[in-house]
Amino acid sequence: MRKILCLLMPKLNTALMDECAQHSFLVEPLNDQELLLDLSSFNKISSIVDRISKVMAIEGNEAVIGLAASPLLARLAAHRSILPVTKERGCRCLSRHGVKIVQIPAGKETEFLEKLPVTEFLPLSSREQKLLMRRGYSSIGELKCLNPSQMRQLLRRDTMLLWQNLQGLDYTPVRGIYPADRISYTCLLPDGCSDYIRLQEVCREASQFLAQELEHRHVGFHHIRLEIITEPGSQLGERKVSQSCYDAIRLGNILLRLLPSDITAPVEEIRVFLHDLESLQMKEMNLFTQRQEIQLEQRHIKRLSLLEQLQIQYPDSLQLGLSMDRRDQILALWDPWRISWPVKIQE
């Protein structure tokens, strides 16, 4: 079962985020006031919640922790304007070091959403909340009576995801984007998955997301870890690359190679961790040799992609050659038989 925390306070600070990063790789600051933390890998999290609430209490401001089985419900619990004091509303209110903790126990999601006001349901925009209030819908329990087609006609947008959220379902992963020296991605498979082709598709989807995050930060990685979580346990694979990797194709090939082929139990979750991030060096473009440099870079990327695919098909059968030293590179400029492709002198 997932255990997601939403930390809500007037201003997030580095001390709090560092404390969260000590317990999980999946730390996602949403804004200056909210932070999501995935503690699903722990059986008992009471001691961790106690340490986090102690750090939050040092600030002396109002702070709330929402605890639930999904990011959406954790955020709804933290944003609850009128904190309940009984269990009849599907949640319970605790306190640690003066920090309020609103927990939605497993199986109580529907009961919690039944009386939740429409104005507090985060997936709805302010315009949609006002529109629903004018139509006479004041609580989520009343809105759940509508089917996706009726909601689509009412809100004039695709409402399939919204309909799932109204039922208390949210499979959105917590992205590990803090601290800045690592990036994490997780994909939850609620019913378990034994289809190897589907697992390969998940790895490709992960590579697309991670490549976008790497491009956004202008960095590449040198160390990657893939963790496959099943009911009996977990399988871990990792690899270090000599050259910084940042493109989705090469990243996807590495993940496919790390994906074990001897999975005997249904996979419940897939996690990918990128470490040893390196900033990409930006340089000015030479207008006279721009086409040639682009062609050389495309050939280099294509060669790396082909090599990754060959290593997947023939594991432990290929080995990269040694890089040329400066002496051989200088001699290659004068001896055409020494090397047959353009050489770039190392400085």
C-alpha cells in the first residue's frame, strides 16, 4: 500500500526538504508551500513522521501533514479547512510537536470524499467550482452521481481522469526532483503486471519523462539504477556510463537492458534513479562548420544507440574500445591510414 505525505506550511525551507530526502528518493516540492513525500517502501512510518513534524515545528508557523494512499488524497487531507475530530468523516486528526496530521486510513477514501465541499476539491478549477455550485452541487458525494459523459457536457472538457479522482483513485507518481543532484521516477502498477511487453513500455515512458527533466535542468547522468518491486521482494539493477547521457533513446535502451527477463511475480512498481548528474557545456555555434558538427553529433548519437541495442541482444559480448590519447590523435592528422573518421583534438 502506498504511503504518501503532503507537507503544507507557509514557507518550505531547506532543512525540511533535506530531512525528507534522508528517508526517501521520491521528494517533490510542488510550490513554495507544498511538498509530496513517498514513504511506501517503509512498513512503519510513525518515527519518520515524528522526525519530520519536529523539523516543521521549529519554524513556529502553522503546519499540516496530510497522510493518505495517493498524492491527491494527501493534498486534500492537508488542505482540509475544517479539521474533523471524529472518524465518521473518513479521516482522523492527530498532533505531533504541535503539527496537525490529517490521516485518511485505507478504505476510507470514499467516506472522506462524500462530505468534502466542491470548493476544496483541487482537480477542479475555480471557474468549474463556481459553475457546479450554481448548478446545485455542493459536495463531492453529490457530484459522484454523474457519469463521465454528463460531467463532460457540464464542464466542456475531458473528465475521465476527474471521474477517477472523484472515486478516490489517483495513480499519479511522486517525482523525485529534490535534491538537485539526483532525479527519480516511479510508476505504480496497481493490479500487478506480468506482461514483459507492458513492462518495456513503462521503461520507455520513464525514459521520456526523465529525458524531459534532464533537458529542463541542462544536465546528463553517469549512474542509473532500476528497481523492480514485487510482492516477494525487489530486484535492483544499475549501470555507470562513461559519457554523460541525456537523450531519451539511449536512456530507454539502458533501461531495457537493466530490465530483468526472469521476473516470476507480478510487478507492482518500477522505480528509476539517476545519480552523478553533470551540467552540459554550452558552446557557441560556428556558422561555417555548423552542418558538419551537427552531422558528426548525429552520427555519434546513432552509434551509441546502435551499441546499446547490440548490448541488449548480446549481453556481455561487446566491449568498448579504448579512447585515443593525444599522441595518436596528432598522428592521425598526418597518417590517413591510422584512423578513417574525423578526429577532434583533446585540449
